[in-house]
Amino acid sequence: MIARLRSVSYDFAVLRAVPHPHIGAFVPVGVVLHARTVDYLGMRAITDIDELRAQVPEVDAELLSRYLRSVRAICDGDESAGPVALTPPSERFHWLTAPRSDVIQASPIHEGVCFDPERELDALFRTYVHRASL
């Protein structure tokens, strides 16, 4: 008998570097995905300083890389990232995607269905971030 794969609904947002928040132009630099029913929260982001410098030349690439690594630590629930990182995955996702007028902003939240959230996160990252940098 063939095992049936269970579909999983998820929410995701594209993380965007916004060099000039008052203008609103942005460069996609990451994706965060949350699948509540399987307790999954994951993030992919460009953190390589040279790649960030090439993609977002108007921003301090080293600072942007540190900020994205801090966001990843919160996403991963790393206790060294502070109290927000210790909250449940759903709360961390909503904190990470909350509207803000900072250099890193999240797109509106979108929904989807997949069989493997980790694989879907990789596909979304390729589609929205690496494709944008080609």
C-alpha cells in the first residue's frame, strides 16, 4: 500500500530590504514560512555580505547581514535572540511579519498548501528572492 502524503496549509511573507522606507522601493532578500498544523517556522535569507552589497548597494551590507541573521535567530527560537525568540512559532511568525517602517519589511502574508514546508520554503526563496536577483 502506498502511503498518502498529507497536505499542509501555510502562510508566508517575502522579507524585503527597503533602502529608503519613505519611498517604498524594495529588494527581496528572504522568505519566512509558517505551517501552524505541523509546528513549522522557517526562513531563508541572503546573508552573504558581497551578495547583499550587489543587491542592495544603498544599504550598509554588513549591518543588513547582521540584522537578517538576528531575524533568523528569532525565527529559529534561539534563546540568545531575546524574549521574542522564546515565544511559540505562531507568535514569532506574526512578530517577524508585523508591519514596520524599517529597512527590513515583510510583504503582505500569502497562503499556500504543500506536502513539505521545508521544500516549499526553498522553492519560494528561489522564486521570489534568487529569481529577483538574476
